Amino acid sequence: MIETLQSLRFVFVMLIFLSHFAYKDIETFDAGGDCGVAFFFLLSGFVCALGYGQSLRDGTFCYRTFLWRRLKKLYPLHLLCLLFVLMVSRPALDFRVLANVLLLQSWVPNADWYFGCNSVAWFLSSLMFCYVVFPWAYRHLSVWLTLAVGVALVAVYWLTPYDWVNAVLYVNPAVRFVDFYIGMLLCQWYERRGSADVPAWAEWLAVGGVLAMLAVYPHVDAKLRTAPLFWVVLVPLLFVFIGQKGWLSRQLRTRAMLFLGTLTMPLFLTHQLLLSILLRRLPDMPAVVMLAACVALALTLSWFVQIIFSRFLRL
């Protein structure tokens, strides 16, 4: 992966972390969650197209190997987190648990299902659908398919009631595939045009755009907050940082940031479970100190998990 993009993964997973942290006068940073999720779907589409586009074009792509590699990276840790939830909370072993095991929970428009067990695992459920349809979508990338996707998305957003925003617009795999699809389009643009003409100062402008959208988030329609609000700034952000030219890119390419980027998936899958324990068990302390303690412990756990899965289990 392009180095700056790997480090940006850590930046955006921390936005998701903050969207689940609430303690005393620190409220959950809801904008960070929506922004972070949109970023990861876009990035996944871009990375898949960049890594497998050539093999799809020349006919050497192996669908089975592609899916196996994706599952090998995500599924063992997902099952470990699910097992932890089952041991601690001891929920009824019903079809909701089975849906989580099979990563199908995001298809059920009920919060008890898609946010059940380890709630953040809904993202994996939707992401796996994106992986499943990726080869077909990449082979058929065209103006007509893009137009059809856009028209369908507008219709879905128009027809979805506000009390179904989470179930349909936020977690549904078919809708979140649009983020993934935009990432593929960005990769196609990048491979044709490159990023040589992007000035270094554009990095600051791209970051400023994201910060501006995070600021206006509370005042935007709830339907648009789920993703479209952030597409207009995340796509330029990705395109600019692919070039790796400016001061910000140099900071993202430091060893510390690249290391933190490797902790993204374990941090994402474990942080909410860890927060649910730490916020109840740690002694009372100032909110900022509590936040720092939770971040430190979450990073330590993620590092430990990463070592186990990457070195010992060779996953």
C-alpha cells in the first residue's frame, strides 16, 4: 500500500474511536465515525483496484485466492472478538449470533442484528459484500454503470425514511458499495492521469476540507451525513496524498506513523469492546486523562493482537 495511505488509516480509525468515547464532559464525536467509515470504504475500493486491476485486465485474476486473502486478514480476529463478547455478555445463541459468524448481519434492517455482538463488525459484513462483487464491478466500470449506480443511490436516499437511515444508508452492504465503487473510480483516474501535477500545498487544503466538513456535520441533513457529505472531501484527500509530496506526507511516512497504520484493523475491531470495559473499571479521573489512558491501552492491546496474528499465527 502507498505509505501515506497506510498511515492515514490510523488517523481515521482514531476518528471512529472518538465516535465511541463518551466520558464526563467529552461527548461522542459522531462526525468522526461517519467520516472514518466512509474513508475506509473508499480506501478499500481504491486499494483493491490498484492491487488487482492489472490481473483482472490481463485475465490472471484468481477469485478464490482474492477472497481467501481477504478472509484471512479479517475473519480470525472477527471470530476472536465475537467469542469474547459471547463469553462476557452471554447472549442467547440465536440467529443473530449466526448472522455475525457468517458476516451477514448488515443485511438485516434491525439494530439488534447489525449492531449486535461486536457492533463494529457490521463494517466487515458490508465490506465482504464489496469484495465479493469487486471483480464483476471492476470489469464493468463505465460511464453507464456509474450513471446507473448514481440514479439508484439518489432514489434510495430519497425514498428512505429518516428512522431507517442507519439500517439502509449507513450499514446496508449494497448502499455502502457505492463508497467502494467511488474508490475504484478514483483508482482508475489515478492510473490514467497520475498525481504529478498536484502541488504540495494541496495537502493542507485537502485536510482543511475534511475539517470543514466535520465542523458543519451537525447542521447537515441526517441522510447526507452517512457518507455523501464526506465524499466531496475524502476523494481529493486520497488523490492528493497518493502523490506524497508535502510536509504532511513526510510526517505520515515516518516509522512511527507507518507502525500505527499496521494496528488499524485490530484497533478497529477491539476498541469498542475495550472501551465498554475501561470506562466502567478504571478509577475516576479527569476526562482528558481518561481519554489518554483508553487510547494508550487500546493501542497496547492492538499491538499485542497484531503480534499474535502476524507473527505467531502467520495471518
